[in-house]
Amino acid sequence: MKKRLEDLAILGGEPLFTTPVRTGTPNITDRVRLFSLLSEMLDRNWLSNGGPLVRQFEDQVAELSGVKHCVAMCNATVALHVLLRALNLSGEVVMPSLTFPATAHAAAWLGLDPVFCDVDRRTANLDPARTAEALNSRTSAIMGVHLWGRPADAEGLSAVAADRKLPLLFDAAHAIGCTAGGRPVGQLGLASVFSFHATKVVSAFEGGALVTDDSGLAEEVRALQNFGFAADQTVRAVGTNGKMSEAAAAMGLTSLDSFDHVVTHNEGVYDTYLAGLAGVPGLSLGQFDRAERNNFQYVLIEIDPEVASRDDVQAVLAAENVHTKRYFAPGCHELAPYRDRHLTPLPHTEAIAARVLALPTGTGVGSDQAERICDVIRLVMQRTERAGTGPRNDADVRFERIFQWSR
């Protein structure tokens, strides 16, 4: 436990951990199950092209999502590409800026214009009122994001989309297994895309999937992700190769088997952070609605810049071998491909992006590790909150000099 400034590694103390504790470390669960599935795959000599493991994975994701159709693909970015192409969109797609760049890139890659909209300050998700203001004659779709697994305001966004007869789509990369109003997020909007990247709560090494209740859309998507081949093996459209491999599906099935275990573990780690950071000055921890199902994959703290710099807190933790991430800073509207074309201020997006930090979670992080991480954060935030007051020793002076926190 670190109780004094002198204990901090950035001031010369021993690092908290000898092995790095990282945000986004993969959940490696049942190797025996994985190797068994891989062995079955090799025995069948069926490695790709819609094999039985992919079909089983699609069935399980569809069931978890409460929808009729799931089309598994090689990654979520390709799934977004295929979804947007299947809808034959043109012009603009309204979306939040506070998201991973792939959300915007998927539209831009197809020649569409991402139009960035501000988020609700409380939820960090797309604000329906701001969305309505961003619509014009060139708007062809609305793309919401269930950021950090917390569902966007689907009811509000659906009303906006219905009023203009626009498709409502969701980048649900973070939200597998989550619910909104008791409904699985996969049921929201016309279609949703999940990510099964190695860092996600359900991993297929690298993978993604589109889920929908629209049979016509599912049929079109299934063709486009397989070079445009229809069920009768005629080429119906210009397609791409977005298929998920059998090996990826084997990992995905293994991960789905462990889903409840991983979620329970994540919730325990979240509760540890929640208790350990309660009442810390200048810091708030993102809340989950316990009336809904959550996967607790992302634990975000928000740091008041009047008390401490988010980046300085991140540097303190990095010295302790705790590697956090700034999800997502800067916002997409400030990235090089988009900043020259986007001139509308997004104050809520920019405020959140400058303050949030994702803490380590997953099966590689135990509650005891989370407690020690809390000790460091609490020490730093309490010290900065009272900077310039009371007696100061050499450690105080060095601490303030390094981070320019002296007042």
C-alpha cells in the first residue's frame, strides 16, 4: 500500500507492480475447450467459408442479442463497412465524435461524410436533441454508439430517426450482453455491430458481427461479406471478403462459454474501484445501471482539471506499471482526417475527452490489484486537492515541480 508521496515510483519509490497491469488485456479462459474446437476444425478440414463453428457462433450471438439474424465477420470495422454499403447510403451519417476512430472511418472509407454531433454530458452518448439539429437534406443515416457498454438513448434517437425516415444504426462494439430498458442492445435500431477484438469481453482473436431482425438486410449483408455471392452462388453485387474464419469462431465460442464468469469477475473489480475511490476529491467513477445487464468491461474515471491533470495522473500510474487508456481522446472531430472539415464546437465531447481515463479490468486484474491502484489514485488526488496548503517536505516540492501542480 502506498501512503506517502515518497512511495510513488515517479518520485523514486518501487513500482507498485513488477509486471504491467494493462487496460484491455485479453481474457484467456478455457484453453482445453479452445484446443478441442480447433482440433475438431482441423479434423473436418473446414477452416473458413461459413463452417459449422461460425454458424454456431452466429446462432449464440443472435440468441444473446435477442434477434433473428447474426452475420459474423472478420472484424467490426468490416461489419460497419458492409452494413453501410448494404443500405446503399450516400451523403452524410450523423454520429458522435466521442468514439473509436473506426466508427467514423467506416463511413469515410465508403465516401460518406461523418457529421459529428455532441453527446449528453451525463451519459457520454449521442444527444438526440443535438442529433436532430445536425440533420439536413444530405443526411442518410444516424449512427449511435453504446459507449463503454452503456446504452445510448435509443428511444430518443429512434424518434428523431423516424421523424426524418432515416435508418438508426448502432456501433455496439462495447456492448455485447448489455440491455436497455430490459431489451438486449442488439434489438435497438435497424442493426447493430459488435466487436470481438482480442481486448473485448467476448473475443474471437479478431472478429465482429452484425445483428438485426430485418431479414432482407441480413440477406444482403451475408452476400456482400462473401464477395457478393447470393445463396444460389450467383454474384448479386460488388462485395468484399469479410468472412470470419473457423479458428476465430472457435475462440469466440470459447469466450461465450466464459461470458458469465468474465462479467461476474468484471463486476467484482468494478465494485472494488467503486468502493476504493468513493469520496476522492476531484474524481468521479462512471456508473452502471444495476437494473440492466452490463458487461462491466470498461471502468472509467473522470478527473476534474481544477484538481488534477488527467494526463499527469496517467503518468503517475504508468510509473507504477499500471497502463491506462484515454478513451477517447481526442474526439474524432479533432483527428487529422476530420478536423479541417468540422468547425462546430462540441463542448461536452471535448470536456469528457480531456478528463476520462479507463482503468484495468478483465480476468487478468484481481480485486487486490484494483485496491492498490485505488491507493495510488487516492494519494495523488488528495495531495493535489490540498496543494499549496500546510507544511511541505521535499517529496511535496518534487511532486509539485514535476507536475506543476503548485498553486
